[in-house]
Amino acid sequence: MAKPVAFYMEGFGGFVGVLGRMEDIPQKCVTKAAGKGANVVRKAVRGEVPVDTGALKRGIVRTGERSRKKGKKVYDVTFSAAMNDVFQKPIKNPGEAGGQSKHGYYPASMEFGFLTRSKGGGLSYVPGYHFMQHAAEASAPTAKREMVQTLNDAIDKEWSSK
């Protein structure tokens, strides 16, 4: 999979202080904000995917991690496990290019590249597109803004109702 993208926000200390004074941050506020940020990244990744049949583009989903900590929500932008029948294919000669697996994973080969047989009998490297990494890095500022705006709106709404 692609490298995770960490979000660092400058000038966020005052907002964190306000959140610290809140005894219970409603989980729905955090979930909604994290989901909006993940959707921004997912849309950016879908826009960068190399398209042949469109299966790779359709297979990009956001999945939420389960956490026991209140006030925390993490989403992964990854490939759908339901489409593994499309993405996983048997390798004709396993181990020939140095790998041990009997199955190839199409999204990983498109992201990171792969080895193939060349005409002279050796191996050649086909470089990956790195579309997930590039799209995630490019959409990080937009995702941050979306998350902060959504969290501000949700907290204002919660405070005004109390």
C-alpha cells in the first residue's frame, strides 16, 4: 500500500485547547469531520488512477478503523476487499522474478511497479505510477481545511444546542 499521509496543522493549538475543555467531544462530530477529509483524498486518488477497464477506479474505497478511544476516528483510503477476485490473479511462473507469492495484486503493481521478463531472457522493471501517494500529498491541504471546517461547524452546532 501507499505511505500514510500525516496531517500537521499549524496554529491549531487554540482549537485543541477548546476541545480539551470540552468534556465529551461528540463522536459523531469527529467521525463526520474525518469522513469528509477521507472523501476529499478518495476523490483525488480516483482522479489520478490510470484507467484501462475502470475496475481500479471503482475499487478505491474509504474504510473506517475501529477504535476504543473516544474522540478518535481514522479512515483508510484503500482498495476494496470485495474486488479481490478482479485484483488478484495467479502468476504464471511464481518465484521467477524473486517473489514467493503465487498471486499478483494488480493495485500494488500499478502503484509500486513490478518485474517482468525482458526479450533477452533477463528481468526488467516496470515503474509504478505512484498515483495514490501523489494524490494524497496533493489533496492534503484541502482535506485539512475540510476536516477543520466540518469539525468547527459540528462543534458550533453541538454547543448551540446545549
